[in-house]
Amino acid sequence: MSTLAEAPRPGLATWAASVDHKRVAVRLTVYSLVFFAASGILALLMRSELAWPGLQIVSHDTYNQLFTMHGSGMFYLVMTPLALALGVYFVPLQIGAADLPAPRLVLLGELLNLGGGLTMFSGFFVAHGAAKSGWTAFFPLSGLPYSQGYGMDLWILGVIMAALGQILLGGILLAAVLRYRAPGMTMLKIPIFSWSMVATCLMVVTAFPALIAAMTILFLERHGASILDSAGGPIAYQHLFWFYGHPVVYVTFFPFVGAAAEAVAIFSRKRFFGYHAFVLSLLAFAGLSMSVWAHHMFATGQVLNKYFSLTSTLLVIPAGIEYFDMIGTMIGGRISVRTPLLFASGFLVLFAIGGVTGIFVASPPLDYHVHDSMFVVAHFHYTLFAGSLFAFFAGVYMWFPKVTGALLREGLGKVHFALMFVGANLTFFPMFAMGWEGMPRRVADYRHTGDLAWLNAVSTVGSAVIALSLLVFAWNLVVSLRRRVPAGNDPWGGHTLEWWTTSPPPRHNFDSLPPITSFAPLLDRQLEEKP
């Protein structure tokens, strides 16, 4: 085991200017969590407004700003940057590299992401307020005269900045895996999480340019160009946007499923089951995700529904392989019920609900009934929040000791999990029934008919439980950092190279490396040392 001396703690200025991939990743995570808090507060305001029919708290115009900035914040500024931040920190460690290539470009990617977020949220402080056409910014709602003022322009520029930063980070991570692997680490000896980042970055560098193109065209349209105001303009915009908008769902899924898979293997005390099938499923999943974008456009009548329904339904095959491999890893393992495994298991349960309802909306006749209803809101929150965010927290509780050298409190972690699991289901499951009963999404008010009032009341209570769970997590961070329980270099008996070095790792990560014998070299070493 590496015995590097602990480096002195850097000052704030050193941290802010450092190009060390680990510090960049920590800063990017902090920015993302701040935007998460801001976007979450907007969600609480929306749920409070919807707790009962009638307008109680905000106007229709303000509500439109709230749901636009909530959705925008969560996709562009929270889940995507968090996914990339995990890769920026742990991919070099898992492949035995000293750093990422082009570290100044990594820093630029971080700053573009931060600058984009601040630009988007600055719309709240200009005349006519922030953007209000939804995170998709469909034309003509995002054009003039429907979206007046500079808030929409600031939003467009912020999205372009954030997407450019994310493309930089994705391209550099991909280059690192291809060129910076340790001696003896072939592509089929790369750990599960790093493979999930390879698939993620392939989608980032191929799909995200379509978003920049769509935003650029939209900005030009708002400033005098006549590009989208033709008969086919709105549909052309949707094609561009959804070519980004569907792959980004998997950008905000793959890194977290990789983190959950690592947690399942470590806390099952067992080699990950079906490694090769899992890798192939990630690549197939990424390829299919680039072919299904127009299933969001079934109701337009302008796309080939049979083709996009088929490709959307085929997604169940690689998803099923990944589930099978994780469950197969747990079967026969020596299970240690720690917080990372709880969150990984919660991810498996909750994302399954999102995935099954995804197959439901992949059928055009069924999609016609629930399109643009609260059913769709429930579906993507079960994938993005109840799925990916649970897997993110599995990674946080597993890797926090490596990043800080201290353990998070296990009791508080389990309270966090229980509250978040209950809150997620209370909040999002009633939305399936709301949508089935005909409640549209993106509305500040609704009629007091059927079960809508009490379903919305339950959903609002659930959002408060989620907020409480996140306060428990914040308190866990404070307690664990102020009254540290030293973790040591490898508190869990990890399988991959990040557990070989010190906690936290030094500037250049390693002073030595063990033999790379498989995708789990430390597990191989543990098995060799057993009598």
C-alpha cells in the first residue's frame, strides 16, 4: 500500500486556481450542489403552489419562470456536471494516471460551466424576469413576442457556455482513458465506473454540439434572423434539441450506474458479475440512446413513430443486462449493509419504475394519452431524481473517505436514505395518477376535480420529506468534516486503483502501482494474500 506523506493543506487561493483534476472535480461538485439547492428551492415553491387548487403563492408568469429554471438547473447545472465531476476525480485514479491531459482546458471547462449557470440565473434580476419557456425552450414560445426581455437571451447564452464546458470535460476524459492508462491496463481491464464514463463521454462529444447549434439558431432568431419562423422551423428545432435531450438523460445515468455497480461489488465482497456483458451493454445503450430522440415527438405527427418506438423499446435489453449483472453480483456475496449499498439498492428499485414507465411512453398510442401530462413528470423524476441521484449518493458515501480522509456518519446516512426513499415515492408516484387523470404539466393551477387535490397535497408533503432528507445529509457533511473519524487509505476493501493511494490522494496520485491483472486488481491482490 502506498505510504505517501500527507501534503500541507492548501489555502483558498491555491484551491481556486489549481488545475489538479481532483480539486477541479471538488469545485465542480460544490458549484453543482449550490445550483442543486437553488433549483430545489424553486421546486419547493412550485409544489407549495400546487398543494391545492387556485393561485396561493405565485402568479402564472412567475410559475413559468420557476419551472423553467428548476428544470434547466437540474439538467444543465446539476446532474450533468455532477456526472462529469465524478469522472474528472476518479477516472485518473482508476486508470492509474497522474493527471488528466490538458489540465488548463479542464479548468476552462469548469469555469464555463460555472459562468453558464450564473448567466442563466441572472435572468431573475432583469426586466420581464428569467426564462419562462421550459428547459426545452421550444420555438415559438422561446421566441418573440412570447418570451420578451433579456432573461431568455441570458438563459440561451448560459446554456451555450455550460454545454461548451461539458464538451471540453467529456472530450478530455475520453482522451485520458484512451491514452493515459497504466502499464498493463488494456481496455478490457478498465474498471466498471471508468467504462461508464467512456460511454458517457462518447454521448457528450456527439450529442451536445446539437444543443449548441439549437441555442445559437434560437438566439439569432430572437435578434432578427428568419430561421425558425418557417412552417417546418419549430419541428426542426425539436429535432436538434431532442438529439441532445435524450442522450443527456443517459449522461445523467451512466456515471451513477457505474458508481452504484462499484458499490454493489465492494459491499457484496465479490467480484463484479458479468463484467464483459456490462461493458457491451453500456456501449449498446449509448448507441441506442442516439437513435431514439424523436420518441419525444410522437404527438407531433411529423416523425416515423414505428421506428422510434422500436428503438426506444430496445433500450430495455441493455438496461436489463445491467440490472441482471448487479443483482448477480449480490447473489452469493457476503453482503455488508452499509449506506452506499442502501443507496445503490434504492437506485435499482426506483430507476426500475422510471425505466418501465419509459417503455410505456415508448408506445405511441399510450404516449398520446399521457403526453405532456404529470405522468411524464413522474417518469423522468423516477429516472433522474429517484434513480440517478440515489446512485450519486451511493458514490458519495463510498468515495467520501477517499476524497477527504474521513468517514461520513453511518447512522445519519441511513436516516438520510430512509427519508429520501420515502420522500421520493410520496412526491413522484402520485404524479402518475395525476397524469392519467389528465392533469397537464407546466401549469400553476388546476380544477378541483377527481383526486387531483389530494394527490397534489400528498406530493407536496413528499417534497418536504425530500428537503428534510437533504438537510440530514448536509448535517452529516458538517459533523463528519468537523469531528473527523479517520478512514485510512482503504476502509472498505476496495477493488480498484483509487484505493491503493492515500486518502486524500497527493498531487500526482501514486508513488507506485500494483500489477494490473484485471479490472479489479486490488481484489486480485486480496485473494492472492489469503492462505
